[in-house]
Amino acid sequence: MHSSIELKREVEAVQIPSGDAIKLPLGLKVIITQSLGGTYTVATDFGLARISTQDVDALGIDPDAHKKEQETESSNIPEDASDLEAQVWNQLKNVYDPEIPVNIVDLGLVYGCSVEQTEDGKSRALVKMTLTAPGCGMGPTIAADAQSRIMTIEDMDDAAVELVWEPAWNQGMISVEGKMKLGMI
């Protein structure tokens, strides 16, 4: 059973599942229900909310504690991916739908990932991804999380994450690792 934590400061969060920005006040009691990819899903009197990596200190958690958590294995990365593309895939494996304990790569939500060189010699990541349901209010938040994680790559100058709906996502797109985490096999 999870124990209650008092917020150490006011913090901006994203309400789940609507995706609306909210402020959680100093001293509010929350219960951490999920911690994946450096973000925390918390239960409050107002429902569920997601607190981003840069605000974990509001939970009394050391922000540096997530550096090891954000390092991931290179499984499920296309074999023909360049080094920079592999780094993008690894960053995407740190992005989670706050309601599902599997990263967006293992969920099969990432349809494409490439890195192009712009005319001025800069690197730009292009990611096409979908959601488990088109009406998911968290879509823009998940896409923004993916973009911000990609931008942490040292040699990356720009990133674009596009939400697409074709082909429609289905459970058959979940990786073996993802199915194991979800108890599907």
C-alpha cells in the first residue's frame, strides 16, 4: 500500500485523463501511484495528476535520482538505426502514458523515427506516433514529453513529434516486453 506524501511546494501538474494543466498547492497530500520515466502519477482529492521530471522535488524526491532510471536498454530499436536515431529511440523509451506502465515504444505507439540533417547542418528528429485511443486527452502532453526528452540529446538541434491515427493502434503492436509487463503473456 502506498503512503501519503505532502507536497513540499506548489507544483504544476497535468490532470489525467483530460490533459489539462493544474496547480497542486503546497501541503496537498498525494499518493504516488506510478513512477515511470522520471515522471510521477499521483492520486489527489481531485483525481489523478502527472508531475513531470523537473518538478519531482515537490514530492521530496532528489531530481538527480532519475538519471539512472532514464538509461534504457537498446531493445526494440530498429537494427538499421543510426547512432543518433538510437539515442532518440532510447529517449522515447522513457516516455509513458501515465495510465499504462509500459513505455510508448514497447506499447507500439511509435510508428516512425528518423533524424535528418537540415540545410544549415543541424540535426532534427522526426517522430510519428499514435495513442491507444484517439480521444485521449493526454496525447499532447505525451507528445510534448517525447519532444522534450529528445531535446536532451547533446547533438540534437530540433525535434518534431507528430500524432497520427493511421494505421489505428491495436494490442498486437505491443512488444513482447510490453505484453509481459502488462501480464498479457
